[in-house]
Amino acid sequence: MSRAEASALAKAAGAKVSGSVSAYTDVVVAGPDAVATAKVTAAKANGKKIYTEAQFKKALGKPMAKAKATAKAKAKATAKAKDKVKPTILKGKATKSGKLAGRAICMTGAVSETRKQMTDLIKSHGGEVTSSLTKKSTHLLCVNSGAMSSKYQKAIDQGVVIIRERQLRQMIGELKPDRGNVCLAAGHKMKWGVSPEYDSFVCNLCAKADSGPRWYCGACHDDICGTCRKRK
């Protein structure tokens, strides 16, 4: 069952569907390959119910054939529409060479400058900016306000590299590379261990969900796993 079909069936049964796990979430439906995704990890950490596809279908009871047909038709129409839509490349001068050449960057959250200024900055160094997260996207530029956005969750699911504005400015040479164990958001010194505020986390470098000891920043809530940054 595709995600679009599941969403349509849930809505037909009177349920609300969201793209992220929040305090208002009652159930998370997880596919067979979603064992350690950020959403499943968050659901476990917050005591939410996790349904398999079979449990989800059973919970729906006996949906009417009409509801199923409608859901499939909508899912098919949505899939066709997505195939026709091309990623929107925001306007701005782009160079064929530069430190960001070959990178397609999508933004989420509030950056320090306007979106247009940040777009022009990225393009001036050879990068592209997409208005939505697509298969073409190589990086997601995210700040704290975008950490629970649908783009952020999608980037984790797709394995897209998530970077902070500080990292972007290091990539183009505006800032010097960090030395030592400091956070990506503001350069604060990080500690090794388990954060007293939360156990489950998503690594800011590899975007993998995990729990337990890691490098963490109590101020910015940045987390880096022991694989990406070895403990000396």
C-alpha cells in the first residue's frame, strides 16, 4: 500500500493525517522498512502506538469498496500529477563552477538573511536552490525553527544531507572549519553522553535515528553520533 493510498483511506475513515509525530499524534503507521526511522523512534520515545500495515487495515474495520476505489483513484491522480511537476529552481544568478557546484539545496526554517539573499549566495557559489525537497536535492539547509518540518522529516527518510547555515558558510569559505567537538549550529562545545532532556536523536551529519550516548549540545540540541565523530 502506498503512502497516498493509506492517507486517503485514513481520511475516508474520519482520521486526520500528519507528516510528523507530535503531541497530537495517536498512531504511527510504519512500513516494513521503517524500523529505525526518526518517526518510529519519536513514537517509541513518546509512547505512541505503532501499527504495521496489517494492523492499520484491521483498525479501519471493513472500509466500503467505494472508499477504497476513491482512495486508489486519488492516489493514482496524485502520482501522475507529481510526475508532471518539475522542481522549481528559484531565480538568481548561478555559476557553473564554484564551491557549491553540483549541489542542489532546499531550505527550511528561518535563515539569518532573507530567502532571496540566501538563494543568491548559494547560486553565486555554483549551487542550485529548489523550493521543495526532490530526488535532485543533495542538501537540506535547516535551522532550529525547521527541525520538525515536513521537509526535515522527508530529508531524514531519503537520506539527504542536512546542514546548518554555519556549515554552509564554512563550505563556501566565509567561516573557518570548526576545530574540536563543537555543534554545527553555533560552534558551542559538545559533550559526550546522553542528553538529560531526551534519549532518542537524529544525527545532524548522517541523518540516522539512534539513541544513547553521542555528542550533544545542550543549547542548540545538535546531536552527532559516535560513528560520524569518533570519541577520542
